[in-house]
Amino acid sequence: MPNSHIPDFAQWSLDAIREEDGALSWLEEQRFDWTTTTAHAIEQILNGKTIILITDEKLKWFETYILTSINAELLDRPLLPIISIDSLYSHYNTVSSGERIDILDDMLSLSFKENYFFFYIGRGDDRRADIAKRRDNSYFWIFDEDYHNAFTMKSYDSHLDIKLLQLYRLFNLSLNAAMFGEVDVSS
């Protein structure tokens, strides 16, 4: 039974969004999509699953940012197991057929014993999204497409880069709060 003194993730997220001095006001109306998908991803992280990060080509800069900052030296929390799909299989961009995706998926299942999930950020129609879309436990920040277990955005938003950095900040705050028992992501 959840501790009644610990807020649920939806309420905690709303409070965190409002504490950002209006910087995240754009997210307030989408907070239910945010909380549903992000709580599930954080729960997987808390259960020890490895995050396999995938971005579309235009967002390689953001992938690098996440990989270098999520386990930053100054963070006062346990290190998180996160790796880029490209570091696991350098020919990932050439994977396009279902058979090649199956072979890659088999390799990942053998390597991680099904104890992983994909975190995909990018356009929904990008072929790099295809492997993540095959797994029900994947976490998405997806553009220009409605997809289950996804937080959706518009790729043509002129403030997209800023919004991605703001989302990452909220994601990081959410991770800290969940790891230190300040919020219940399972409710």
C-alpha cells in the first residue's frame, strides 16, 4: 500500500511543473500523457532495467547530452545503466528489414536477459523507431505521431530543442524524487 504522505506522480509532476516559474507552462496541459508514460519508465529504472537510448539522426546532439548528463559526477544518486543503441550495434542505421530487427532484438535479449527497455526520442516515422515500437515496455518522446506509451510533440515546433531540454530536466527531477522516496510512481 502506498504511503499516504508521499504524493502520487501526477500530483508531484503538476507541482514540479508549476515550480519552474512558467518555463514548463506548455507542459501543464499535457501532464497526463507525461505522468502515465514517465511513471512506467521510472518504475522500470527503479526495478534495475537497463535503458537503451535511441534517437533519430537529427537528435544525436540530445542523445549525447543525455548520456553525458544522466550520470554526471555531481549528481548525488546511484548511477543508472544507460547506453546508446549505436554503442551496442554500430550498424544500427542499416537495420531496416524485420528479419534484421529480429536478429538485433535477439542479441539484446541474450545480452540483457529481457531486463531492458528502449527510450526512443524522435520522429515516429523514422526507421530508428521501429525496434522500440516492437516492445510494449518502450518509452517514447515521439514527434508527429500518436503512439501508445508515448509523450507526443511536434517536430516543427520552433521551441522543440528548448522543450526537450526542459523535459529532460523534469525527467531527471522525477528520477531523483522517485529514487529518494519523495514520490510514488507506482500509483
